[in-house]
Amino acid sequence: MSARPSPSARRRRRRWTVPVAVLVLLAGGFGLYLFEPWKAFTSTRVDEAPPAAAAPLATPAAAAPLATPAAGTPAGGAALPPSPPSPSPAGPGPAEGAAGAFQSGEHPTTGTARLVRLADGSTVLRLEDLRTSEGPDVRVYLSAAPAARSKLDTLGDAPVELGRLKGNLGNQNYAVPSGTDLTRVRSAVIWCARFSVGFGAADLTASAR
């Protein structure tokens, strides 16, 4: 018959049990925060309208000059009707810039990335028909690296962050910071900042329009 542990041994065991349990709970909580495993089973759809052009300024119609009587027209005769004013030119709308289809990185990713220049001179990156995975701390970047590299493990030199991914499904707009040198931009990237991996990327090549 085995001997029962002494009271002092039982006290020592209880003294270790509580700290170990606390450490296990803290480690579990940190793991949940770090990996957010529930996002493997959820989706967020965001459908934003395409970016609209700024309204053109209204041009006041010029006053029509009095018609000069044609030669041979009696004084007081009917004047020629004034010519209708020329229509004002249409205001500039969003201009298509570079665009490309997404390539899958660490997660299956499809859709299109498109740079759109607005009438006020600002630029928006629009993601259309996006389909990717949810994940912890996923962000959208413009990268100087081509999609073949940026979709996996590198954002290139001085990537431009556009913000957190609004949703893993749908159509979304992201403002490009003023002063961004778009001549250096090679790709749009969906990137998990917490684990430094690309979910997917799209080469931004000149539009055919």
C-alpha cells in the first residue's frame, strides 16, 4: 500500500498548481489574440460604390450679342436669331490608371485591383469582386515589388499602406496618400502584417483605355 503524501507535499503541490493554471490561461488567451482562429470560419462582405468624379463647375452662359442686320435688310427688319451657346465641356471623370488581376499567395485570392484618378487629382485603389480569406491584422498595400514576390514574402522598399482590409469579399475603395510616387508602384497587396505573409497580390499594369 503506497504511502499518502504528507501535508507539506500537498501544500507544495497546491502552491504550484495555481501559477501553472494562470500561465496556461494567459498563454491560451494570447494564442487566441495572435491567431484569431475563428476567422478561418467567418467572412465579411463590403460593397462600396465606384469612386465618383467631383462635380464640374458650372460655366455661366455668355450673353448673346445683338444680330447685325444682313446687307439689304430694311431698318427695323427682323434680326437673325442668336446662335445657341456652345455646350460647356463635360467635367473630367475618374481616369482609369493601372489595373491587374489578383494572384493567390498564402490564401486563395481572386478579384481585380485598379488605380482610379479622380477629378480633384487624388487617387483611389479600388478592389473589385475580391474574394480572399479573413485573418488577423490584414492590410492593403501598394508595393514596388511585382506580384510574384509581394504575394508571398516581401513588400519591397518603402511600401505604402492604405489601411486595414475592410472585408474579405466584395468591392472596396482605398484612398492613396497624397504625394505617393505611383511611378514606383508595381503591385497591390493584401498582406497579413502580424505574420508578414501575403494573402495575394495584383500586378498594376497600364490600362488599355
